[in-house]
Amino acid sequence: MSAADPGLDPSGIGARLHPFHGGLRVRHHKKISCAEPVADVPLPGHFVIPLLQHGGETAMPCVEVGARVLRGQRIGCIERRFGAVVHAPTSGVVEAVENRPMTHPSGLAGPCIVLRADGRDEWAPLAPCPDWSTAEPDELIRRVGEAGIVGLGGAVFPTGHKAAGGREARVHTLILNGAECEPYISCDEMLMREAPARIVAGARILRRVLGAHRVIIAIEDVMGAVRVALERAIAEAGDETIGVVQVPQVYPEGGERQLIEVLTGLEVPSGGLPTDLGLLCQNVATAAAVADAVIEGKPLIERIVTVTGPGVERPRNLRARIGMPLGLLVVEAGGYRADAARLIVGGPLMGYAVPSDELPLVKACNCLLVLTADEIRPAQPEMPCINCGECARVCPARLLPQLLNRNIRAELWDEAESAGLGECIECGCCDIVCPSHIPLAAWFRHGKGQLRTRRQERERAEIARARHEAREARLAREKREKAERRERKKAALRDDAEKKRRIAEALERAAAKRAAKDETAS
């Protein structure tokens, strides 16, 4: 079904909720971090800003060591089409541009800008657009792109590119995802409680960009206070095209494809996008960042982070600048408890452990979870798969995890890809229910990495083949052109010899005539 297909009635989206396949009911542990309002983290003396904290290409540094930069100034630029620019989180002096460990599941190092703060926190000149309702959609997309906004739900796909694609596909409904399904994470809930007007403003801006007819803000069914706050902000904006829908609290209902299925009863086609159904999803925090970028001209240099878990003294939500050390957020949340054992970026199901809290905060980081040894599931000996089918029963992507596991372990990559490995959302439901303690999600991440590597190798091979063919064609063309030049030269020489012969014959005839004339005269 395409965006132009009238089979999906925008007015009926969310009017009736539908179940999605699989999923689990899990304890959410969110109240412990929602007791206090969001607080700002004091600025440190140094920031480390990775140049790759988004989907797409790595940004290139556009400042030199020793340069003074201002808060919100662009320090990382995109040379080609796809990616996101990077901005200075505060004013200060660039101390280095070098490889540093990045806050990423791979744990690899990458290019970063090291900034020494000067304490002034001085803004670069801003270009607000308060009258956005009359601005052209392309101008709004440009502003969103220049603000470096990415999906703040975790995917970090550049928002400007996603919005441009949605506009091209002529989507009819924008879905703002506020259904935080993973345990412990509550940053979006606190944002919706405290700044609903910003979210509604961002929704209206995105709707204008997309040309959409309707906006749905999806939240969990336990977020009664959030619904009241959002509906009040919608009423104050006087926008009847925006609605709030509460969805059941079943993990992972906040996944993009699962949320669409809950709201519409339809599945996004395998290998397709929500735009194929006339829909586009954005996170509520992304919408708020869009409002900041357009109305106030502010780039994305901070975000709300949930700092929580049994291993931290004072679980809460904090507003922190990009590039801050993670440990500073833990300190602002009261510090580690004596029995703290592990620091996880993200939630307990889809997050990843980091070796140090000196790593920098990045745009994708929505939660810091500190666990104690009691909460860490002890490593169980892995046993053979018994084909019980529990993993398939709970898989929200309708996959056969046991089959994928066998294919990956046997390095049958084509079979794994055909079995839908690329559709895995790495939610971890299969890990939870597996009686054999097989780390299925880890194997699937490994398999997807292998598929990416194979895809890159094929692309490199295709590029090499194209270069070889181009070289062979060039050599053949040069050889042909050389032969043609040689033939033309030979022809020219033949023509020149013929011309000389004719001239010589003419001269001989002329000489013979003169000789005959002289003889007659004598």
C-alpha cells in the first residue's frame, strides 16, 4: 500500500488499537527516576565531541586546533549528502582533533574534537524563525539539517533527510513516538510532562514540512499525567489535527514497526518503510529539538538523559550537553552506590555496557543505567537449542530466531539474509525466554555486522569491477583512437605523395611545353 492508496484512512488511525505479534510484559522501573524535575548538569572544564554520532558519514572537522568557538557554532561539517553536522556544546578553545574512544557498542575509537571550556558559555549568533507557519517547507528542512538534529529515540537517523523523504512520499500522517517501552528509561516521559508545548510546536512544524493531514502522539497507557499535559498544550495551540493515543504497555510497543501495527493494524512491508503506508514516525524529543531549531535557531547540543538503576544514589532525569563525560551525569545523580557493578548506555534489554564513565555523552544516549551485581544475570552455561519455539512466539518481527541462529553459526549468510535477519530489531525478547540460555540477540548483532561487511565488500568489488571495465574501455578506446590516427596519418602521407606526384607530372608537362616552344622558336 502506498501513501496515495486510499485504503488507509488517516482519521481512523489510533481509533482502534491492534495487537502486534510477540512481545513481553516486563517491569518498567520508571517511577524511581520521575520523582524530581529535570535538572541541568553543571558544565565541565573539557568536552570530547565525537564527529560520528549519527547515521551516515562521519562529519569532517571545520575548526582548527587553537581556535576559539562559541556555543552552537558548527565544528563538524558534512562534505557529501548524507549525515549530520556537529556543533560546539559551549564556548571555549579547541585543544585537539584526534581519535578517542567513542560511546558506541563497538567500543572503537573515532575522530573527536576536544574542547576546553572557557566558562562563558557564550552563544554563537542565532537565526530564529518565529513565523515558521509562512516559511517554505524546503527552508524548514534546511534549518533542521543545519541544526544537526537526528532521531533521539536511538536510531539517530538525520531528521532533515527523513523529513525530506517523507515529503517526497507525500505522507498523510505523522506519528510522534512517546511510548518508551524499555525498562528504566523515562527521559521522554519527563520531557512530555515538562515541555509539552515544545513537542506540539515541533509536531506542527514537521506536519507543515511533510504536508501531512494529521499528527498522532502515541504514549503508553499508564501515562495519564502526560496525556493531560499534552492535550492542554494542543488545546492552547488550537490545533485539532493533533491527537493523543495511549497504547498498551507491552514491550517493545515503542518500536517503529510495532507501534504502526498497534495504531493501524497494518505491517510495514518487509524491506519497506513506513512511508509506504503514508506514515512517518519521529520521536517526541526529536520534535522538541525541531521546535528549538526553527523557532529559536538553536542547534542540537543537549538532550535529556535518564540516570537510574539500583547502583546510583539518586535516580533522576538530567539535561546534559553533548560531549560531557558520562561520569559527570552519575555524580549529579548522587554518585555510585557501593555495590555498583556495571554501567550501561541505554536500557537493560537493548543497551550496552561501557568500560569507562569517561566516555562522552552522544546524541544517541537516552539513559545511563547503573546495575549492581545482584541485578546482573549470572552467565549461564549455554546449552543446545531444543527447538521449543519460545523465541519465535515472542519475536515481534515474526522471525524464526532458532533458524537464524543455526544459519549464522554455520556462516550461511545468504540463508540468514533470506530468513529475515535484517528485520531483527534486537529487542532481546528471545534472550529472555530461551531456556537454553543462548545469547540470540548477540548472535543476531554479529550476523547483521557480517551482512554489512559482505555488502560493503560487494560494493567495493563492484566499484573495482566498474573501475577495471572503465580502464579496459579506456585502453581499448585509446588503442582504437591511436590506430585511427595512424591510418589518418598514412592516408595523409598517401595523399601527400599523390599530390607531389601530380605536381611533378605537371612540372614535367610544363617543362616539356617550354622545351617544345623553344625548339619551335629556334
